[in-house]
Amino acid sequence: MRKLTYFIACSIDGFIGGPDGDAAFMVPFVDEEFLAFLKAEYPETLPTHGRRPLGIDDLPNKRFDTIVQGRASYELALKEGVTSPYAHLREYVASRTLSESPDPNVEIVSADLVGKVRELKAEDTGFDIYLCGGSAVAGELFDEVDELVIKTYPVVLGTGMPMFGTGFAVTEFVPQSVRSFGNGVVVRTYRRRR
């Protein structure tokens, strides 16, 4: 069975964006060392329109072949005129407000997101599924998340958008790995204890 991996960036205090969702605080930390890590370990998490300038546009997918993201995350690309930000993956956008997809490579999931993800996880072949965010989508899919890859940036926001927009529920994850970078970023990987 394929895994759903929530691959997310956050502040030390666990926010993936400010109260308005702005995540610009992360940009200064994407330095040469950290970018080399992303290119080597998670190349498919870099948007298609950014892969060519990085010289990785023809790298094969390593971990993921499918992405699930929320409407707000998707709209960041749409504002830049990019209708298929992850064209190297199968793209699903969870939205109750988008009536139709602006791109044939992007499927809008307007109902039963959990059912769609379960269907994707049950496929016999392929790589894992990249859950890009945001908070509401991660909250809706919380019970389906098998793995967390948390890129923690060395800043405290104080308030903002939490990693999971859910109610209180203590859920145990098992640490798998930790990697630190010279810029202060720490990448931690956990798997859900089932």
C-alpha cells in the first residue's frame, strides 16, 4: 500500500504560515546546502516551473508520483499564471469552491477527499503520495497520514496557521530520522504508529 506523506515546512512553534497563510518567512533559509538536500532526496517536491532553472527538470521521481494540495496552496501558483505547478506528478486539488480545473493535469476533488486518498493509497503500483498542505486539508486527512517529513525553520511566529487544522487528538508518531543544516533548518521524519 502506498503511503500518504505530509511533507511540510513550519516554524519552531509549529506554524506553516502566518495568520493569513503567508509563509514567506521560509524563503531566506533555502540556501545552497538545503537546496542540494531537497534536489537529492525530494526532487519531486520542487514545483515544475522551478526545476528547469535548478537543472533537475528531467530527474526521475524518487519518492512521490502524486500530490494532494488544498485550494489556497494551489492558488499561489495560479496567481503566477501556472495552472499545473507539479506537472511531473499526478495532481489533485481539494476544493469546494473551484468548479472546474484550469488544467487537464489537475483534478479537482470537491467531495469525499478521504475516499479519494484511500483509493490512491490502495493502488498496486507507483510511489507514495505527497500531501502538500495546507492546514485544513491536512486536518481533513489526518487519519490517513502515514508519514510526516517536517522541515522546521529557526523562527518563532507566535501565532498562525497550524500544521493540522483539527481538533484535539493525541496521536503517536515514531521518529525515523533527523537532519540538521548549517542555516538552522532541521528536517525530521516520523511514521505513524498504527
